[in-house]
Amino acid sequence: MLFLSFCILTHKVDKNFATKNPAAHAKITQKTVKRLKFLQPELIPDVLEFLYERSFGLGIYFEALFESGMRKGECSGLELDDINWTENTIRINDSYNYNATKAEKKMDGVKTSASERTIVMREEYMKKLKTYVKYRMEKRQLIGTLYNKDNNFVFGRDDGTPFPKSTLYNAYKSAMEHINHELLPIHSTRHTHAVMLLEAEVPMKEVQERLGHGSIQITSDIYSHVTRKMENKSIEKFDEYMQKKSVK
């Protein structure tokens, strides 16, 4: 668009419609795209094994991130009422704000209206989660009045409070070091989930809704050409189509 405007203005100058081209010194720069940080799906089992050995709570928490594509705050802010065990769904309608000051609310709502959503989880994971919740309820009985009753958080420490930001960071950092991988932010679990969905050929629209993006354009811009595997699948399908159509 900038290039087109430049040409139009130059043409007007040539035709004496204007004495000076205001875009004459404009620079046309190409938008740089940041490298998407995600974990290769085949490395996830090793990461989770390490985290589960560290603690059941950390293992089930990070597995939830990989399985759902939730943001860290959304996962930490989940409460027991958000789980539908019959339908294996998780409702996301709030988020735990790790950056909130003492005067601010820790539970300050989801990022956007599109972020409020209900996602279906795999039954295999939900069975593990049910075991973990049972463990949490037993801990609650043992701790008694010292248990934090302000929220019924699904994940967190034995006293009912969410995992501290530092605990999550250090655990994930240690997991990356364990598999000799470059350090990735926890948000990479969300990108990893999206990559797995797309490699499984889940439609982009469904990926958008599961991640809670405001538009399909956002999802498409981020993940369209994210893996060589997806590109190979596309050309293989095209080749198969052309072979069937070819006249022998």
C-alpha cells in the first residue's frame, strides 16, 4: 500500500498536479516476523517426565498447558467449578494476574472477550486430573483452617494458593536444561499446543476458538507456516491428487 501511494504521488508530480512529493523520502521496509518459540512435540514426554518427578502438582500443571493451549494465568486461575467431569471440558472465564500489586485484584478476568471459552480436554488427561484433585481435597482436610479458602483453585501449593511465578519459571527452566534445550518461556507451551493441533490438521478456525484469539487472522498470522512437517503434508496431498487425475 505504501509503495502504491508513492507511485501515485510521483505520477502527480510528473503531471504538474503537485510541486513536491511528500513521500519522496519515505522508506519502504519489510515487516520482520519474530521466530516462533515452541517445543518440538516429540520432546514433550521427556519434559513432563522430569516435571512429574519433581512433583505431581507441577507435572499435571504443565501437562494442562501442553494439552489445552491455556495461558499461564488462565491455568493458574482455574477453579473446581470450571471443570465439567461429565463432558471433559474446562471453562476459562478468569485469569490469575501474577503482576498484580497488593492493591490490585489477583483474579482480574481474561485477556479479551474472545478469551472466555470452554474447551474439550482429552479423556486420558482428565483421568489424571481427577486423581490430582482428589489428592488436593485430601490435603485440604489435613491442613484444615490453614488452607486458603478464598478460591477453589485446581492447581497450586498444598495450602490452596497458586504456584508462585518463580516456582513455575524455575521448574520449566530446569526441564529445558534437563533435555539440553534452549531456554523457552512458559508461553511456548501455548504455541506448542497450537502447532500440534495444526499438524493434526485441525482447521484454523477451531484452533483460533480453542486458543481464544480475537480473530482467525491473528491465529493465521502466527501459525500459518510454522513447521516444515505441515508444508510437506500439503505437497504430499497435492501430489497424490495430481497422480489420481493424471491420464495413463
